[in-house]
Amino acid sequence: MRLYIAEKPSMGREIAKCLKGPVRRGDGYLETGEGVVTWLFGHILRQAEPDEYDPKYKRWRAEDLPIIPQQWKLFVDKSCEKQFAIVKGLIERCDEIVHGGDPDREGQLLVDEVLDYLGNKKPVKRILLNALDEASIKKANANLRENSEFFNLKQSALARARADWLIGMNLSRAYTLAARRAGHDKLVLPIGRVKTPTLSLVVRREREIENFKPVDYYTIKAEFAHENGCFAAQWKPKDTMAGLDSENRLIDKSIAEQKLAEFQQEPREGVISAYQKTKKQEPQPLPFSLSSLQVLAGKMFGYAPQVVLDTAQKLYEKKLTTYPRSDCEYLPTNQFGDATKIITNLAQAGDERLAGWTNGVDTKCKSRAWNDKKISAHHAIIPTTVKANMQTMTTEERNLYFLIARGYMAQFYPVHLYDQTKVEVTYKDELFTASGRTERDLGWKIMYQAAKKKSADEDNDSDNESDESDGTLPVMKKKDNVTYEKGDITQRATKPPVRFTESTLLAGMKEIHKYVKNPEAKKQLKDVYGIGTEATRATIIEDLVKRKFMQKQGKKKYLVPTPAAYLLVDALPDEMTYPDSTAIWEDKLHSMSEGDGTLEEFLQGQIEFTKKLCGKAGNAQMEVTGENVCPRCHSGVLTQRKGKNGLFWGCSNYPKCRMTCNDKDGKPDFEDAKARMARSFRNSAPAAVSASQLARQSGGVVRTAPTPRPAPTMAYAQTGAGPSAQDMADLNSLFAAADYEAQMAADMASYEASRPAPRQWQNWGDKPKYSASPMEKAAKESKTADDKYLCPKCREGHLRLIRGKNGAFWGCTNYPRCTATFDDSKGMPLLDS
């Protein structure tokens, strides 16, 4: 039995229709005379969450990062368990499998990963479906390929998925924890390999706009008379003259007025110092990839990229257009013969414009788009041989089908021919320039003229600084005489860069070389495929809007970053906010799909990158927010915690900052903290004694601190008023590292003195002395701590049973940062002793 595994149910149904009948419906599959067809629902397997590798990862802790799986795990998605069982049963029964995923790297992976998960050893063929019409499916089914030919494509997809997991899971945790240390308790910062550089483009563009200072400048346009007619030319100031800025713009109005007055004086004769007329041709535009379709549909109709993708998918599933998630803009030569049928169908599709243009089509004309060398797994988006009725389509479907059909028809029109003319006039020892173009043969442009005029009307308020005219210049030659007729000054202002829309941001993701930081990388990345894929770019932009990192503004729905976006981008290092690294990775992924590079090499680079950025997260600078900013480090906030002896306040930046305060009516008691610290200085607290030493000793001489510094004079406001700025400065000076150790030592000694004696010993001094070495050994072991017992002292580690020289006891996994120990009672820590 031959088993076809399609990517989705709709594709499975279309494949079954094209196989020999009869077709019998089963539960989750279709049985035909040529085999059984079943389907997946996209990725039916999901990657494991961190806590599915180890339960301790359920709690987000900086010390656990980075999380690097030793063996990557997949789980069946709960919503797909029934279909997975059906597919598994059919694989066990069949003799041969036909892989029917979409013809791209994700389509390759989602079927392959199921076969690998089940340990399949049966032969696998590959069907490549670029369209779902009957002719295309039958042709593809007659030309099945070995699935092993696409191993590199699968490896590329696997590398992408695992890299996204490493970056997303680790850096999202690392920088969310950094944000929480700065008081942003409810904020989650989702960081992605592609998502974050994309967001950074919007943030940087917004800052360019905010910091932009407009500059007024002046231009002079003159009208000259020639014996064959008049024409306008623009004055080009000499770069040595006064009043110019760094861009050679004249910013001094008085100089402009002075020059205009000079031009108007007699004599007014000038000469054509240069005249160049060049015959040029413009080839037909290439058919659409998904990105180019999304960009044009966004400009013409205001459609969001996701709307374009969804609509293109519907047209594909209706068999009217080819595979929509294509990154290719070329066509295979073996489909050139379909042109006559497709053009005939377009003439009858119910659109007057398309019907009119079919009269100018030459199906023998072969444009540059027909190029087998540019084809990989899929080709450009074009109409299929199935007849369409545009009258029954939705507005979105009709508009997109029109664009796709027009792009296809343009391949059968002649190239656009025109004359490019450039003129230079020398007048009063100054240079004036003019240029224009004369159409010789519109060719394919006849289909685009109306749209071009409409676009020009919509942008009539834009700043047109070009001296080029669409009109025809008079016939002239070099050294002809001209006469100055008149001139005028135009005041202009430099304009800030335009905010991104969804369409222009998508175009930016595709042409990412324009935005990289490193000039050398810019050259290297010019020909790469951008960041993200054709299928994911729209989703990434939509997700950033949905998560409220960007919002749409105004009639044109410009993308504006929110405060959370600024916080995230400012906290991250350049490696994540600039697209250089991501673009290079995308290029490597593409090379991997062609057999250059291995999965192991790529992931090792990702692991090193992840480790490096997790390390930088500890020093991330974020705006501190909250009521109680830590007066010692100013990088964290004091948060209320529940200790064994009651409530207290500690710095969120622990363990880097160990600031603590008592609780007073639900607020940190700064006055008490200052008073305690002042007392500790006067009493020469034993600052040199570590907490671990005190925890193990019951008596003996305690080494005293060096001569204490005099306590600063304290000046407090009346009860009810908060501490002054000077108070905060004084308090901050008190909380040095040694001071903290002294306070902690005093607290520990006080706690031990007041602790009730355990039943086994008459007094605390009789208790056996536990060696630190078992704890050090336990800290190095990779055994998982018993999560049932959260350490009551540090509230971060968990208690683990340790067998020391003098018997079993419980110690904290956060050792040596936390030195808490507890007696053992029948396999449980004695927390109340």
C-alpha cells in the first residue's frame, strides 16, 4: 500500500481527487485505488518546554541559564493526538510513503519529523506541489523524487527551529528577569531571533524622527528659451560657494536672492554645454514572490501582510493561483506552454482591464522570468490553468488575483523603450541641469500607467526635489544658444524619515542589508534572503502589534513603538537589536539547505551566542520603576518577602545587592535600617566573619572588624515624611559589602542564640559540627533537588538531603550563597526545630 501524507486536510483532499477511484472516506484518511491519503495539521509535533527537560526550569531563575538541551525532545500536540494515532497506524500498514508537505523547508520538516519520531524505515518519495489544480497534481505525482534528496532542506528547517528555541527560551527569561529586578513585575519580554531586530528597526526609526531637526534650504529653477521651445532647468550651486550645508544645499536665503537678482540682469544669453540622449529599455517586472505581493498590495490597497497571505492561501486552495509562500520570482521553462490557456482564461475572468490587455499579449515572447537556474523547490506566484470568475470573489481576492494576473501577463508584453535626455546649461558661469525622458514604446508599461498616475495623485503633497521631468525636452545639440526668461526661488525643508507601515517594514525585513550596522556586513548581505521567511514575516509583525510592542497610528497605519519596546531594545546588546547576526544566520540556513554547512556546526554557534547574551543580561541597564527604588544599588527595587521571623524587604537585584530592611506597616523601614547600621559601626560589628562560619560554630573568638567609620549625622523629617535625598545618600554610603556581612553575622548570631535546642543534644554547643565539604560536593552534583522543600531562608534554592561525616542533614541548593542547614527527621527537614 502507498501512503500519501499531506501537510493539511485541504491538500489531502485535492491529492485524493487526482488518484484513481473510487474514493472511500475513512476516519482521518481517504482510501483510493492508488493508495491511501492522510494528512497532518501543520506541525503535529511540538518542541518540549524547558520544564519538560527538567522540572526545576518551571521556575525562572537567572542561575539556570542558559538552558541547553542535550537531547532535543518533541511531544505530540494535545489537539493532534487523534490524528497522530491515525497516521501512525497507517504508516505501520503501508509499504511506501509519499511525503506531501509544502515545497519549502518548513513543509519538508513537518512530515519528516513525524517519520523520524516514529523511527520509520520504509521507503519515502517526495511530491512537490506548486499548485493544487488537477493537471499540476497529476504531473507532480508522475514525477516523484526520492525524499532523501531533501535531507539538507530538513536540516536547515531543524536548525532554524532549534536556534529559535535557544534564543527565545533563554533570552526571554534572562531579560524578563532583568526587567523584574528593575521593578517591572508584570512585564514579560519575548525575545526572538528575528522578532527583536525587526522591533529594533521601528524603535530606531522613531528615534530618528524624534531627534530630527528640519533644515530650510532654497532652490532656484529657471526657464530658458531655445529656438525649438522652452524648458525648465535647476541651478546647481558650486560646492565652494558660501551658504551651503554638508549636503550641498543652499541654506542662506539672502545668497539665493542675490543669485536670482544676478540671473535676471542683462545679458541673458546662455549656452547648452552638454546634451546627451540615450536609448534605454526597461525589462518586464518579475512575477510575484509572497513578499513582493505583500508590499505592492500594501501600497495599492492598504492590506496588512497577514491579510495578503491569508487571501493568497484562499486563492491557492481554490486552485486559482500557485503556492503562495514562495520566495522565488522566476518561472520554470516547462510551464511556458501553459501561457495560451492561462491568457485565454484571463480574458474571460470577468475583469475588463485584463480582457483588454490580452489583445496585446504575445505568447511567444519569453521574458527574463523564465529561468530554470533560479528555481528551487517552488516558483513565482502565477494564475493556474483553472478558469476564474472574478465576479464571485471577495474584494481582497479580486484585487490580489488582478495583481497576480497582471504580473503574469506582463511577461508576454515587449520591453519598455524610451529615450533618456540630460541637458546642462551654462549661464553667467553657473550650471543649470534638466533631464527628461521620451517614450518610444510603452510595452508592458501600458498595463501600469493608470496605477502610476493614481499613485502620483495620492502623493502630490510629497517633496519632489528632482529636476527630472516626465515631459519632452526640445530637440537641441551641444553649443546651441539659449536665453534666460525668468526664475524663481522655492523654499524647501528637509523631511524626517517616514515611519514604517506593515508593508514597508516587511520590505525592510527582506532588504535587511540596508539596516545592518557593520559596513562590511552590508556588502556581504546585499544578496541574502533577508531575515525571517516569506511565510513568517507577516506573522512576526502581527505578533509584535498583538503583544503591544507596536501600535498602528493614523490613516496610513504607521507603526509606532510603545514604552515596552524602548525598554526592551535599550536593555539588549547590539548583537540582538541590529540585524547583522540574524541576517548572516539566515544566509547560513539557506546555504545549509543547499548542502553547505551542518546542523551541529550551526547550533554550536547559536549556543555560544546564547551563552554570551545570557551573561550580558546580568548587567542589562533598565529604567528602574516602583515605589521603593533600592537606595544602595539604584538598579533594583525593595520587595516584600516573608522570612522565618516575619516580613522583611530585600533588593530585587539580589545577590548583586544585599540591601535589606525591616517591614513597617507594609513599607520598608529605612530609618530603622540606618539606625541599625549606625549601631553596628559603633559596636564594631564582626564584619570579617562569614555567614557560613557562624552557621557552623557554637562559640569561640570572633574576629572583629577594622576601626569603624564614624556614622554620618542623620537628619530626619517629622514622622510621616519620607527620607530626603541626603538621607538616601547617607544610607547608600552605609551599605557597603563589609557592612552587610557584619549585619548578617550579627543577625545570624542572634538567631542561633535564640534557637531552641534540638532534642538530641542538651545544648547547642554539643551539636556535631557539620563539614562544609559534603555541601560543596552536593552543590556540584547534577541530582535534581526535591522541589517540595523551598529554602525558608533565601526563598530561591530548594532543600536537599546531604549525608555528612556526622550524619544526614538538609542544605540549600543555593549554597554557597545560602548557607542554611536543617536537621533531618525521618527523611524530612526539621524546619520547626
